[in-house]
Amino acid sequence: MTLIKSISGIRGTIGGKVGEGLSPIDVVKFAAAYGKWVSVSASPSTEKNADSTPLQNPKIIIGRDARVSGQLVSQLVSSTLQSMGFDVIDLGLSTTPTVEMAVPMENASGGIILTASHNPGNWNALKLLNQKGEFISAQEGEDILKFAKNDDFEFVKVSELGSYKTDDTYIQKHIEKILELPLVDVEAIKAKGFKIAVDGVNSTGGIAIPMLLEALGVTQIDKFFCEPTGIFQHNPEPLPENLTHICSTIKTGNYNLGIVVDPDVDRLALICEDGTPFGEEYTLVTIADYILQHQVGNTVSNLSSTQALKDVTLKAGGKYFAAAVGEVNVVEKMKECNAIIGGEGNGGIIYPELHYGRDALVGIALFLTQLAKFKGTAKMLRSKYPSYHISKNKIELTPEISVDNVLEEILDKYKNYPVNTIDGVKIQFDSEWVHLRKSNTEPIIRIYSESQSEATAEHLAQKIMHDIKEIITQ
């Protein structure tokens, strides 16, 4: 059993003893700690009637992916929040970006998304949002962890209990907001008569993506694993090795595109018409290229993402900025440099024109508009961009070894090269780079390297791993 309490939320495997897995006790404790944080940070209205009951309780939005434990966890979270005086609006089966958008649309004080993202079906998690519908900051996460550790929360009297209601209209509202975007061209998409295969990994993407495609005028939609049973038919992380079914289906069919998402629909993977992956790193690159064709501006991705985004940004006359890994860090950097598009190389698109959150749905709409206006296939579109190869590795250390000291030694060894230390150590070698990051939960250093040559990328990673082994054996 596993339970990970971090600054971004709480996640773990269902079952086990309290504190060792994501037990009901852990769910309630963390939901209560979040409720305490909302109460002290948002300062919601406290106007009261003559009998001292609140006129209007502050609202919290919740929603979930389709995993089997979702309804159970949702009931625990909503009851806990009601017991703290919050009115709960439950979107039910929804997506992470949909919940993010619902928070400000409902003028709510925050939101909780019940999803373990790409983790297997025996996992679940609470992802925490502020009143803007954005993920909480590191400091806010620390405050919530402290409240949970100290049992520093209390519950209201029966006369002050919050209400509970469901609202299943927000996926449609989300889609309507996407259709209103100036750079989404429904008529162009409709005119192409695309035939598209969709893999919803038996979660809420199976609901939301066909709804979006139909709204965009796509009439030929073949759905695979779109029943939201929560029993994932393949590993839910949308990596090429997990997408063999849709790739082989497209290869033997007559499709223009394949679309795959993770269980909470914030990551987007695309499959070309010949059954080959477009490349999750290039989801952001191609959509950014489309945006930059219409509006010159800045872009942001994290340090472990492909430098192809930098290439297309500079070519378009914009400026590229790198952020620490993690959506909240990317959003913070995007706001700081007024970026018009950003995200992460795992297929996460953040388009501020809609909202500050990774959103596969807006990514689909923008990509299909671009493809509809491009005189060629998805495969031809992919060939427009610089081709880089990323090698992803890790090295495990024994608990007594200081990961920070190892990174300091690497930094010193490569001090004559351009380095970035906002998140671990990233070393730039001409057109190649290596990024070293430590795990927050294990004595592990993750090593990412990129080059236009796959062999060179792997060689760079192996070279750094050799350097680390030399350091720890000194």
C-alpha cells in the first residue's frame, strides 16, 4: 500500500491501514485540512440572518474521473466539506480542466478533483484548487499538510451544515467556451470531414471527447474504451508503449487522426493517420506553432520538455522561458512573462485565453483547426518540426547518500557549461541538454537528456550516470 502526502495533494492506493494507503480516514483528514485552509485564506462572506445562520455558505466544486473508487471517495470528501459549512457542487463524472473552469464560473472558494491522473486503477487522489480554479502553490500545500498533521480543523453546528447538489452541465459549458475561442474554427473542421478514432481509457475522456468532436462538426467518430467503467483496458498513461491497440486500429483503417487522453483528460496524445504516434512532446509544439502564427508572443514549458518549443517560438519572433517541472510552476512562469501558450512535454496544453490549466479538450480543438487549415496529413504536419529524441532514465541511491550533495558535485563538474538550477540541474551542451532532478519521495535522481540523435541522447544520459556513480564511490 502507498500513501503520498505532498504539497500538491494526497494520493495513494485504495485500502490498507490508516496512513499507509488512501483510507477513508486519510481522505477525510486531508479534505478537512483543505477546508480549513480555504476558510482562513479565502475569507468568505460571513453575513448572517437574525438567527445567526449564514446567508450563503462558501462553495466548493468537486468532480471525479471514472475510477471504481471515485464515488466512494467523492462521498467522503463532500460530507467532510459540508460538515465544515461549505456548500458542495458535485460535477460527478468530469475532467480536471472542467472542474478548474467551474470554480470561477460558480464564484466558488475552491475545488477538489478526485483523480489519480495516469496512475493505475487501484489509485486515487485529491487534487486541490484555489478560488481561481488553479492548483494551489507550494506554500499553500505546506499549510494544508500542517493542518492535517496537527488535526487543526473543526466542524460546524448542525444549523450551519453545508448543502449538496449535483450539476452535470459543466462539460457542455466547457465545450461551449472552447467553441467561442477566436482560433477555433468549427466550419473549417466540419468541412474536412475528418474520421477520428478516440481512446477514452474507460474514463471521462470517453464522455467529453466525443461530445467535443460532435460540437466541432466531426461526424465520423470511432470510440474505443469510451465506456466510463474505471476499469482501464490498458495502462492509463498515454505513452506509445500503452497505445498499441489504437495505433494498430488506425494503421489498418482509414482514419485522419487518433486521439488519446489520460483518465482526467489533462494530457493529450495524438496518433497520425499511419498509426504512428505524433509524439507527446510535440502536442504542445504544434499547437504553440499554430497560436504563434496568429499572435506573436512568449511561450513556456518545463525544463524536461523538448527544446523544439523554443525553436518554433524564436522562429516566430517570440521569447521562450523555462519553468520548474510541475503545472503550478509552469503557470506561475506563464503569468510572469505573459505567455500566450505553455505547458509540459507530457501532452499538457495550457492556453490562458481559456484558463490556466492543462486541458486536452482545448488542445484537440486547436489542433484540429490547425490540421483542417494545413494542406496535408497529421504525419506531414509532424514532419515540419525539428526532430529531437529524449532519453529518460533514473539512478537509485541508498538512503544514506545525500542527493543534494550529488547534484552539487555534478554542478561543480560542469560549471563551465550553461546551467539552470531552478529545478535540479540542467546542463546545456550546444544543441543537447541533460536535466537531473531528485525525487521528492525516494532516493532517486531522474535523468533526462535530449539530442537530435537518439544515440547521442542515450550516450549523454549514460555519461551523467557514470559521473554520479563515480561521485558516490569516492
